[in-house]
Amino acid sequence: YENEECIHCHNPEFSAGLSFAPILSGSAYEVSIGNCTDFDISIPPTYNGRPVIAIADYGFSECSLIDSLKIPSSIRIIGAYAFKFCDFELIWDSCPQNTVIGEYAFSSFGVRDIVLPEGVKSIGEHAFDPSGVTSVTIPDSVTSIGEYAFSYCEAEIIWGDNPSIVEIAAHTFEVYCGTSLTIPDSVRTIGDDA
């Protein structure tokens, strides 16, 4: 490897020791921390010739020694509790359309600012419940936010220029701890106790 790239195949160097499990009848893989000891982790877009499309449930939960995690553009599922009790930087290559963020994915996440990439379609229930982040930027591609997603969350919610979300689920911002909250004009329905 030279300059983080293989001099023969020109593929970037990826972190060793990650764990891969087959999903979708073996047509793709999900990834988790496994035995990886890198401080700066880079997830490969493929494994054994198949796409790596998901961060496993609890995949990097409580990984306190990681400084950064580079997520390839192949990832379209962030599993439940994937980054719970973490405080590392997330580096997104890009994000495919219809990417899903699972429940409690960023619960007790400690990084100050999170910018979700364009392509994220849904944010799961309790995704940021609770969370110590300062701000969360929600891209225009998001159309669904689950119940209690920002409950007990202090983060400033920053919407894109042209939000496509039309419904705020019940309890989404219940016990929201931020100083102010702006609801986009695109929203047509707000659930109970939202």
C-alpha cells in the first residue's frame, strides 16, 4: 500500500479484523467491529465479492477507542443501536437513496455535530434518544422520522433547503431538550404528543 491505496489494484486500504456476516440469503454482508483495533476505521464496500450494505445491529456500540469511522457509499442500512455510547467522527463517502437509520442508532452518541448525508430516507424510533450531540442536520431526502426519535435530545435540528418530510410521528420530539425547534413548511401532519 502507498498513500492508503494498493499500488497494484488501486483499491483503498481497509481496516483488518472487521466482522462480516452474510444477509439477504448470502447476496450481501453486514459489518461490525469484530476484532478490529484501528483507531481510524475504514469499511470496505465489498467483501468476498459481495456488497457490504449494512452496519449490523450493535455493530460499533460502545466502541470507545475509535476516533473515526469511514462509511462507504454501499451502506444503506444503519442497524439498531449501531453507534450507541460512541463518540467518534463519522465520515460518509456518499449515501445511496433510501438509506435507513435503525432505532436507537445514535442513542447516547457523543459527537457534537452530525450531518446525515443526502440519501437517508428514514430515521428510526428513538434514533437520537437520548443524545449529547449539539446539532443534527437532516437532509431533504428524509421522508420519515420515527416515534421518540429526538426525545431527550438537546441537539439543534437543522433542515435542508427543500425538506420532503410531510409527517412528524407521535412523540417524535417529546421531552425535546433543545432551546428551539423549527418545523418545515412541508409537514402536513403532526402526531400525538409530538
